[in-house]
Amino acid sequence: MKLFSFDRQKHIAIYLACGLLAACSADLAPFGESGGRAEPVRFGAEISLGSAQANPAAPFLRAAPNGRLFAVWTEDTAHRGPKGSEHAAHHASGKMAPSPMRNLLLAASTDGGTTWSSAKRINRNNEAIQAEENGPKIAFSADDRAYAVWSIPGEKGDKTRANIRFAMDDGKGGFSAARTLNEVKDTARFPIIEFSPDGNLLIAWIDRRIDNPKPRQLYLMRVSTDGQALTKNYSAGEGLCECCKLGMAFADGGKTVYLVDRQVNEKQIRNHMLRKSTDGGASFGAPVEISDDGWQVGSCPHSGPSLGRDSRGWLHVSWFTLGRSESEAGIYYSVSKDGGKSFAPRRLVQANTAPEVLYNNLAVGADDTVYLAWTNLDPENRAQIFFRTIGADGRWGEIQQLSRAKGDASRPMLALSKKNLHVAWTETDGETSRAVLRSAPISQ
Amino acid sequence: MKIIKIAANVVSSLYRRVFALLLLFASINAAGPQASAAQLLQQASPRPGPTIGRAAVEFQLQTLEGKSINLESYRGKPLVLNFFASWCDPCRDEMPLINELAGNSDKGNYRVLGVAVEDSRAALDEYKKESHLIFPMALDLNNTVKRSYRIFGPPATFFIDAQGVLRDMVLGPLTRERALDGLGKTAAAPKN
């Protein structure tokens, strides 16, 4: 109370000092290059994808050039034997299917994610389609044709010695029979597929055909829009962490290709790298370290980086790391403003609220806004989906919680359609799962 | 004069309010966004993780066969508690060793329990068959046990003695030497 008995001059002095302090603290704050916060994004209600009884999981979103939003996800299916009825009976008990067989489903929305077409099955044969970090992906050519990749376990059922499957829109309302892309059997997983501006598809994955010395290699393959292999499998780098997803972006009409991956060195330090190709992905230069996080771990992070490129050519990357101690653990972000030659010091998007590997995804809008989604634990120790934006002006948005999962929400996937932002994720509760989507109008 | 005095008081009061607001803003700005990850972790993680020499963290699980188990179920014999996943490369690499430990457990008077994280019953059934795994396994539904054992990714192995005290832990792949060492600390009698 004594404070309030100061005379007016002292008040003015304190006023100025506080103003200065406030200004300084805003400068020092890890978020908000220019101080204030961007407006929160207003998301609509949750929409469930797929058939609730079949445990939909691992949703992945992509907008086609015609503006339609597409989603792919996995669903449990019946035993590999003819007794399909066991499937329904098992689900009636509320437990997950006893068979690892899953279907890959596709649906489209023409109203910004509010309503969806009936789901179409992509895989013709029953396959043990992998999900989680190793989930299916889809891409669209300039003429809106769909192409899907996914991973299935190897011949002996080993998920770590797996195969990459590829199927494409057959032009008759269905999908072609899937074929395996890796030329050496039981060596490949974590596929990603992108339609390059040069008019072809580029597919990348983590490969273990050279199984010794560890760790893994980065392999690519180029495929034409009519599904013809334009290249054989080829190596674009090595030293990859064995179980973390990849990210890809293009520039210069497809001549420049960027890839991000989590590396692992001989000391088991798992930093992230950017690789750049200036010949359309045929060859890649030496990898550039995005951040020297120093996370030394012999176990599986199972959480890879995410990459996006904006209209200015800036490269945005987000990732999870524990860093050099648990106190550093969190989701981080960095940007390269020189085409991947260097990256700004990492910035904390959100610290871990508990010891847990977090999963992240990033998308960049036409107006250069960066959208970030990730998992973290809520006060009840349940994993939930969180979200924030970084405006083109550098302003960071407030952290928004998007999910209210009873069990865990995991692996968010972002996509942008013409006027909307979409976030999908998997919710698991016990042995059941659901694929969830929320959309928000955006101006870009 | 009176009007001037009133005006002065209003201005002074205004100053006080603005000052108080600024002080509040400055303190929030200083302590909020700049709060370190360490502070946040401390605030949000009141439960201690596993500590060597202390009682192992309690768990409640169900084996694949449907049997309810907890830490108490293993009292009286040392326990090798292995966290793994069917999708995890280093887990697969160490699994022959875990299986071997399980094979020797009767002679060594200890037990082995596998806890699968981020996995499904179907995948585990397949894995068990495919790799001829002989030890009991449980699914860590909703990741509750993984979180209470503070595991940042499988594999991880905990050596718990017959009294339920944690004697050793290996975060990452287990080697034969570390396994024998860990079992030795539980006073089990491992077979080479």
C-alpha cells in the first residue's frame, strides 16, 4: 500500500520503468517476434471419419487441385480367412480386431470438410496396412488423379522389414491393384508421396537394404502420372533414424527438392537434417543440420519432422526433441530464409508437460501463415492435440487445444483447402480408435 | 481549486491503476512466455519417475490372455519389466535376448513381463507367433504405464527385486552384459 503513497513524479518514473520492462520482456519472450499475438483460429465441431465399428485410424488429408478435400485412413478388417463374420462379432465386444489386416479408405469433401462422400476402398487385397507414424499418404496430380502409398509388414510379418505399396486412381472410379515399389523385398517403410511441379510423382522412404552398418538409408523413386516407374529405387542419403517419418517440399517448378529427416549418428544423437536437390531429386547435396539438439537416445523416438515452404521461398520445419536433458523436451520450430543453407536458432513451440514423445505436423498457407499442430499431455495425463499459428509478420498465435480425447489423441495431420484449414488426428481409448477432423475458415 | 484537486486525484488514481496494470502485465510477460521447459515440466509432473533404490512404480495391466496383473503380483520373485513395440527396430534387435532371459527365468528364479506400447492386440499376437516369444505380454492401453515409467520411446527395461524395489534400469537397447548386471542387482540367479 505504501507504493500508492508515492508522489506523481515517482509514479511517472515507475510508469516509464514498467513500460520499458514490459517492452524488454516482450523482446525476450520466445514467441512473438513483433510482440502481440495473432487472432485464434476458430475451428468447427469434430467430425468422425469412417466406420466407428472398424477403428478408423491414421487419417491423412490432402486437397486436390480442384479444391476438393480428400482424407485417407485405415480401418480394421476381417480375418484373412473367409470367416468375415468374426469381425463384427469381435467388434460387438468392443475390442480391437484380432487380425492385423486393415483397409485403406478414401473419402472426399466438397464443402470444406463438413460432409463427406461414402468411403472408397483403395487396397484391393487384404493387407496389414501400417498406421501410426508409418501411416498411408496420398497425393494428387494436376488433373486431380489420386495416388496412394502405404507400408505393409514383410513376408514374415515383421513391421520393421516392410514393403512400400502403391496404387493409383484407375480412371473408372476405383484404384489399380497395388504394387510394391521397393525392389529389394522386406526393406522399406515410412513412405511419403508428393506430386512434383515438374509433372511426376516423387516417392521417398526409409530403407534397410544395406542392413549393415546401421542406420538406415533414404531411398527415392520417380513415377509418372500414368504409374510407370521413371527411375529405379535410388539412394539419396544415409544415417537416418529407423522409425521417424520424412518431409518433402519443392521449389523452382520441381527442380529443387527438399527433404527432412531425423538422423542418428554413431553416438545415437538424433538431430534433424535438411537435404537439398537442384536436379529434381536425382541427387542431393550434403545434409544441413537444422538444429544441434543433442538428443542422445538408443530407443525409438517414432516422431519425425515436418516441412513446409512458403511463397517467399522460406522453409519452415517443426520437430520434437528431448534435447540434452528432459528440461528441454518439447516441440520446436525453425525457419531457413536462404533456401536451406542455414536455419535460425530453434524456437520452442510448446514445452513437454510430461515425459512423453510428442508428434507434430506443419502446413504453410498461401499467405505464408505457418500452422502448427502437435500432441502434448493435458493435466489428466492424456495426450491431446494442440495448435498455434505463426503469421507472415512473425506474430505467434496463442496455443489452442483442439481435442478433448477420453483416452489419447495422437499424430495430427494438417491440410489446407482453398478457404479452410483442416486438422485430423487419431483418438485411441483402450483398444478402440477413431479418426477425427476439425476444420476452420481461413483467409489467405 | 477544488476542481483542480479533484482532477489531480483522478489523474493520480489513473496513474495508480495504469501502473498496477503495467506491473501485472510485466510480471505475466516475464514469467509466462519465458517460463522454461524445466519449470513447466516440474509444474506438470508432480509424480516422481522410477528411481533406483526406491519402490518400483505401481502398474495395473492385463496380459494378452486376459489375466489382470500389477506390481504386487510379482512380489516374491525379481521381475524383468521390458517395454517394447512390434514396430520398433531396437526392440526387435533385443527381443531374442529378452526371450532367452524368459527361457532361463525358472532356473534363475525371476520373471519376465513384456509391456507393449502404442501397439495393438492383433499386432502383438502376430509378433508373438512370428518371433516365437515365450514370455507374458500386456498391452499398455492409453499409455498409462509408459508415462508413469517416464519412457521416451521403447525399448526400456527395468529390473525390480523380489520386494518390489527398482534395482536397475536400461533406457534403450539391452545388452547381455547389462541384463546380467541388472538381474544380479535384483539378487536373481541368471544363467549365462
